[in-house]
Amino acid sequence: MIQINKKKKRLEINMTAFQMGKDLCVILTGGHTPHLGAVTVGSQAKVLQTFAFEQHKENIVTEIFGNILRREFGGSFAICCGIHLDNISSEEITDSIEFCREIAEELCCLLKKCEGIICELI
């Protein structure tokens, strides 16, 4: 299991990634009400497929995250995301997207360092 957290003022994004053999399951949550807003699955060989629940916009985050994994990670992956911050500002939306991009890049770096062994970074 790999955990990465980013925080700025009242915004906090938490990522937990579970290795499943050569594959990966990523959970992104944050804000006041963690939930499931969107899921994106993919691999280097397959285009991303996304399902977003009604009135949720987390697919923006899961697809950014998925495109980074698709470029950098060799296995299949699933990204589940639910971020809700009451009265979110446009700056906080921008920050949350940037946090998720940074977390995806950091995760890929950690996975490359762990290649061939089971990562248990907490």
C-alpha cells in the first residue's frame, strides 16, 4: 500500500494505492465528504474508460491521473475518486487538480523505485 497526502489551507487530498500483482487500484478522496464520484480504468494497451456518477465532476481528476498512469505505469489500473469541499472556490478547484497531477507523478516515481518488489510504503 502506498499513501500520499497533499494539503493547502482547507483543501486536503489523500491517495491510497494498492498493488494487485502487476496492476494497481488507486483511491483518491478529500474535502469534507469523501465519496465515489467517478471511476477510470485503463492500461498502456487500452484507452481510458470512465464512469462518472450523476452531477459529479471527479472524472476530470481520474482522467488526468489515468493519462499519467497510462504513460508511466505498465500494468492495468483503476482510479476511484470522490472529493467534496463545501463552498469550493475556483482556486481550490485548480489546486485540487494540480494536487492530483502531482500525486500521480509521485506515485509513478515510487512505483518505478519499487519495481520487482512489493511496495509497502505508508
